[in-house]
Amino acid sequence: MYEKHFGLRRKPFSSHPEPDMLFWSDGHKMARTMLAYGLTSGFGTVVITGEIGAGKTTLLQDLARRHRDQNRYGALTGDIGYENDVANWLLYGFGIESKATSASQSLLQLDKFLAQNRNQGRKAVLFIDEAQLIEPKLLERVRVMAERQSGGQPVMQLVLFGQPELGSILNMPQLAQFRQRVVAHYHLRGFNRAESGDYVSSRVAAAGAQPELFSVEAIDRIHDAAKGIPRQINILADTSLVYAFAADESVISDATVQRVLKDREQHGILKTDQPASFQ
Ligand SMILES: Nc1ncnc2c1ncn2[C@@H]1O[C@H](COP(=O)(O)OP(=O)(O)OP(=O)(O)O)[C@@H](O)[C@H]1O
Ligand SMILES: [Mg+2]
């Protein structure tokens, strides 16, 4: 719609994860380092929590495809679970179609899969997104599965990504054993002001326009309103482009962003959420 007006090849701000556009904020780098540390430490679970829209899924998708080493990687989301057949759910995460007709058959198949990996000198690493949606009881069963051994060693490592409540869930008394297996944890927050500026400029440049398309004051305003959360930045920046296009403006000014915020405040359903741990 507004692309031609601003000399853009495509829309610069989307609301879905785009690992190709990953901007390496300090937080994203730190999360990557914690994951690398957790994976090299051998076994145990890595937990990445983060504010809603902070970029967890984007990071997960980047990491899951970046790992091209000898290990076997799989991915699942916590909104789909096989309450009665956890082994089958885990196999599904590794892209294995199970022919098992009972939970015990699935377990045998999982053990075979893990043993095969071990014999080939690799471990199985499973990324689970939206892990805050997994029932604590099911989480505990997943842990037990991950600790199944082959040749006297555990052969599967879990990497959980989830919204802040995942931290509260893992602190529940019934998950004490799970908690003790967490070898690395990092909490992803919103960007700081400098990062928000670089983030907006990099997206605008990647879409083919001058990075100065947004004035410094406009970025200040977007950063403050979005609390540095990338999804909120994207929504505000995208809407500001629409408003500026409608007003035939060539640069996004603070006044434009203020108009967007005022309209959202008065009539919008998309209020800017307040992340709990914004600093
Ligand atoms: N580091 C980043 N680089 C580029 N884009 C990002 C980054 N972080 C987030 N985004 C963008 O912000 C939006 C939200 O990202 P994402 O879906 O990964 O967040 P999330 O933390 O998984 O959110 P939720 O809590 O709702 O699952 C997406 O449009 C994504 O492209
Ligand atoms: Mg997500």
C-alpha cells in the first residue's frame, strides 16, 4: 500500500517471526551464548524466557536451523501435547512418524531412536516453544523421557522457550527435580533505546529505503511506547507508515507517531502492553 510512496521494496515491519531479519541485540546475543553454553555442557535443560513479543520464536527458528553439527535437532510447540503418549509427541518433534499404537510402543521407538543417535555419536536436542502452555505434570514427564539413557548416558537435551510465566511454573514445588536440571537460563527483555534505533533503521534499510525514514524523535517515541519490545515497535512503526502515507508525508515524524498513539489510546483495541520487567 505505502511501499511505493516511501521507495520501499516491501513492508519493513511484520508481526510474524522472520529469522532472516534477525537483529542481534545484546539480549539475543546473550540468549544465543547461554544456549551454546548449555549445549556444550553436555546435558540438562536450557530455558529462555522472555516478554511477550520480545523475539523468542524468531531466535528459536534461527537457532534451530543454524545448528548444522552432528547432533539431531527437533522442534515442538507447547500448545500441542500428547498427554497420554509423551514419547510419541517427542518423536513428532524430531519429524519421526510413529507407527506405534500404544504409549509403550512409542516409548520403545523413542528408545531406539535415541540409541541409534548415541551409536552414531550424536545427541538429540529438542527445542520447545510456548513451553509455558505445557502442564507441569507433562513437563515432568518430558524431563523423565529426556533422561532416558542409552549406554549409561542421557541422550536428549531440552531447550525451552516461554513467556515469563514459564519461570513461575518452573518454580513450582512439584517441578523441583526439573528445576535442578536447568543448566542455563536467560530472560530476554526489550531493546534499549540505541538498539530500537538500530533495529528500525536496519529493517527500513533491508526493505530498500533510507534508514532516516523515521526521525530520531519518532524513534524515541516508538521506543518509549513499545517499551523496546520488537513486536510493539513493528506495530507502531507500520501504523505510522500508514498514517504518514495518508497525510502525504515523506518522513515519519514524532507528530505522526503521536497521532497513532492517540488514536490507539482512544479507539484502539491494540493497546501497548506493559512488560513486567521493562527497565
Ligand atoms: N531480534 C529480532 N530481530 C528482528 N525481528 C525481531 C527480533 N525480535 C523480534 N522480532 C520481530 O518481532 C515480532 C515478534 O517476535 P516473536 O514472534 O519472535 O516474539 P515472541 O517472543 O516469540 O512472542 P510471543 O511471546 O508472542 O510468542 C516478529 O515480527 C519478529 O519478526
Ligand atoms: Mg513466540
